[in-house]
Amino acid sequence: MAESLKGKVAVISGAASGFAKATAELFAELDQCNLVIFDLDEERLEDTAKNCESFGSKVISFKGDVTKPDTFDRALKESLDNFGKVDFLINYAGGAVKVAPIEEMTDDVNQKIIDLNLTSVIRSCRTFTPQFKEQGFGKIINVSSVCDRRSWPGWSVYSAAKAAVNAFSKCLYTELRPHGICVTLLVPGGSNTSFQSAEGLDAFEWDESLAVRPEHFADMVYQACALTRGGCVSEMNVYGLAQDISGF
């Protein structure tokens, strides 16, 4: 059974493009959900905000770097100051940064990958958990990757960070469940989005009609958030038919 998201509040990181942009716009189009969105790309974030507002949603948007702790402090403050609560925390922001053989991966690059994909998720959840506990409800969606399930050359550090997101989310589920808080792990397959801006990564060459696209993830996240209280989608694997996932 599903319920409307109208009147609810969603905090979404990385909303300038890709999965997060599609999710914010779907939440707005279907239910005029209240939104707090942030990204480093101000120009494209503004486009997302305008699109969402055109559907009738109230949107708070700001430039925010998820590798900085104060970004999540601001997101929480904006949520409470403007809406008085948070219903959904969706941690989309992440990226490969660089795909290359391990000997070409510098300490600086490796740390950036870990900070962007893992540390940011931990900080986000740590920041919002006290509010969720006080409310006695809330849903957190963390984003891993098919790379935490399957192995490809050049993806070792990114895969390690995403595998850690998997483990963190599963433990967090057990920790927050007694407080009425749901934690969901979204495991996406490859998709041609701004993710391709990573060094050493080209666009995936396949039939896009059989590929997984941002709207697929938006739809699945919407359904997980619309599930009535008491039910929790603990994990979602969303892969495109165009992608060969060895051993699956």
C-alpha cells in the first residue's frame, strides 16, 4: 500500500543532475513534496529547483559540498526552519572520480573517492539521526553500486567505498529500526549520466532503450518512500538489461 508524499519533506543531495535530479522532479510532479536540495553545480541545481517549483513544490536549494560537514548541518537547519521536520533523507551524491589501475591511483585521489562516496554518507546519517529519533519516524536512502557486488578492473577504490556504504547501511538499519526509522540501500547498475565525468571513464556503449536511466531510479525511490509506515524496503537492486553483470 502506498501513500501520497504531499506535505512531506525530502532532503536530496546531488540534485543538479542524474538520479537525484530525476527523483526531486518526480517527487514534485506527483505529490508537490517539499524539497531541500543541494549540489556543487549551482547552475544546474537552479534548473532542478525551477522545474520542481513549476509543479507546485516549495523548494529550498543551496550550493553544498557533501565532503564538508557543515553542508549537512545547513541541510538539517533549512529543513527544520522551513518545514519543521524531515521525512526522507536521500544520499545520492557520489562519483567515481577516477577509474584506473591501482598503481595510478594517488593517495589524494583515493581519499577524494572515499570522502565523496563513504564519509559523506556517514556524516549525513549522523547529522540527521537525532532529528529522526526525536520525530520517531523517517526514511534514509543510501546509494551503493553494482560495483560492490561485481568486479571490474580499474574500479577497486570506488568499489571498496561503495561496499562500505553497503555494510554501513545494513548496520544502521538494525540500529535505527527500533526507533521507527527505515534505512534503504539502493544498488544501481551503470547508467549514462554526469557520472561519466570521472577521469578514465567513457560513456557506456549500449542500446539505451534497454539501459537503466535516471527515471528508473526515481520511480523506485518514490515507491520506497511512499510505502506506508511499518514497511521498509531494505534493499533495491536496479540494473539495466543492457549491462552485462558477470556472474549474475
